[in-house]
Amino acid sequence: MTRPGAPMLVNALNRGGRAVKPLLSLDADTLIAAAKRKTRLEDLGDPGFREPLDRLVGSLDREAHLSLFGRIAARKDLGRLLASRLRMVDDRRLHPQIADEEVRRPLIITGFPRTGTTILHAILAQDPRHRVPLTWETMYPSPPPRRVNYHRDRRIGISAGQLSLMNRLSPDFKRIHPIGAQLPQECLVLSSIGFESYQFQTMYNVPSYQKWLDEQDLRRSYEGHKFFLQNLQWRCPGDRWVLKAPAHVFGFDALFATYPDAGVVMTHRAPGEVIGSLCSLTAVLRGAFSEQVDRLGVGREMTERFAEGMRLALEARDSGRVPADRFLDVDYRELVRDPLAAVRKIYTHFGIDWCPEAAERMTEFLARNPKDKHGKHSYALEQFGLDREQEEERYRSYAERFDL
């Protein structure tokens, strides 16, 4: 199938590749064997990863409508994750002290996608005391990064080349979401080595996998998240981790079971301004890998998922199961109007000392990165079969609670 807007090479590959697709197996045993051959390692650690991997691979094979290119990309991505898992398990065999690393007082940004989480994460990353996961080290976490060559690691160039390909495949993507080897990355990817991650449903249509994941206790996923952070932190620590992922709204109980002293910043924006943008982001990402993207289906899926995510998040907060004082709510309008004031509010709430050097670096960063630097992202709810009045009604109680 020819996909409008796709590079000619990708369209040519997909047109000529129908006979080849059956030869590109999406089979867990095959992927595992290939990763073991590549790394010359055997130990994948806790076998709990296997059921999630089987379910993900099955859903990709049956439901994602992968193009030939998408099938190649999925195999490569899953193979990279398996290789990373093998190598990180081996890192602990060689250096068992990695398992003793304590992740103290992480600051975690979450909320609806498209509510300022990315820019807030990038601003907070300017504080030299903070440690944020950069894209290159989440793609290739082993061997553990070292402070001495952190900004010169050869993996930066490898990652940059792969991300450049992604930008060519989805030229609209950078207008929606910045991407780069040395930019802060969502911590959602950290749980992907256990294959229990909400990352996959953003890139692929995998409804049966998603339904299964929604029914799981997410503590194992967060244990994998911490496992990954310990590897990154061992030889390159900071005062605290600053992390970000909208999907944390689905798992506050598991988050605090893993990081009991975490601080959580929840960003908020009028849902009518968010849902269409989220749908557009999802359609662009899935369109890079799939022969067809059901835009109406994306609309239904995204609004229902994040209505459920916010319900779960607020229920966890209101129940008393998670500590109320470990949350701070930030209005998107305040963040856009005066970003540094919003940051100072965060520092005050969580007892972080204000640092003049950090403030100067944040100011310079904002001057270099004005809003819509990569172009304005245009979308409409109606493109995804959604009605603004119905969406406002769906989220009315949430909007009223936070005066949106």
C-alpha cells in the first residue's frame, strides 16, 4: 500500500514486499535466539518478561497491520530491547553492586499528553544537579554510561543516525514532539525491556496486548523501570532523577511502591485542547509502521484511554493510598505564561534549593527554544470522529476540579 507523505523508498519497499513479509517472522523464540547470537550472552534474567513479549509479538503479528517496513522496524526494535536486557543482566553479573544503587527522591512529571510535560522536563533538565535519561542511553544502556565521557560516548552518534531515519520517515513528527539523541527522553521506555510498557500502543495498534496490560499489576513493570535507572545511575549519578511520562497516571500505586519518596508533578490543560493533538501524534507514529491507520478508531481509543487513566490517577490520589503531599498540580496556562515561576513553585513544594546557575541556564534554554520552534502542529478533533462538546462533557468533572 502506498502511504501518502511517506518517503518514496518506504513506499517502494512496501509495494514490493508482500511476498517477503511472511519470511520476516515476529516470533518470540526467533527474536530471542537472534539477540543471544548477537550479544553472545544467554541469561535474560527474571523469566517474567516472556509472557508480555509473547502477547506483544502476537498482537503485532495479528492486529497492527504492519507494512513490510513496519515489520522490519518492529523486529529491529524488539531485538534491540532483548539485546539490552541480555547486556544489562550481564552488567550485574560483572558488577553486582549496581543492584545496590538507591534511587532517591525522583521527581516525576506526568499528566495528559500535550499538557507541557515535555517542555517542563526539558527546563528542569537544565539544572546541573538533576539527572535525566537522554535518548541515546535509553536506546543503548549497556555498558553503563560514565560521567567522564558522557557527552562524547560513541552511542550518541549511533542513536543520532537512527533518529535521523525516523525523522525522514515521519517528517511531521518533530513538529509534534522533539526528538534527538541528546534530548531528555520519556522514562516510559525504561519499562520496555520487560515488555510491560504503554510505549508500544503509541507506536502500534495492539489492542489485545493493551487489554492484557491494563489487567496487570504494574509493580513488575516499575521494578524493570528501576532496574534500568540503576544501570544508568551507577557510574553517572546526579542529585535526583527528573523523569517524565504521561502513562504514569495508570500506575500511581505501583509507582509509590517502587519509589516511596517520589515527588509527582501533574500538568493540566483543557481536554478539548489536548485530545486532538494526542490523536494526531498517535496517527503520525502508527502511520510510519502500518499499512492502514483507522483515524476514527484512534480517536475513540485515545479519548477513552486517557479518560480511564485520569480516573485511575485521581482515584488513587483521593483514596489516601498514595501520599497527598507528594503531588503538585501545574496548570498549562501558568507554565506557558511564566515557565520559571512554575519551576520555582515546584522547587518550593518539594524542598529543592533554588540555584542561580540553574535559573540562568533555564532562561537561556527558553530563549533558544521558543514555542512552536519546529512549526505549529495543526489538527482538528473532527478528523478523528470526535465532537468537542461531547469531549468537554466527558471530561467535565476533571476540568471543573482543576479549573480548566
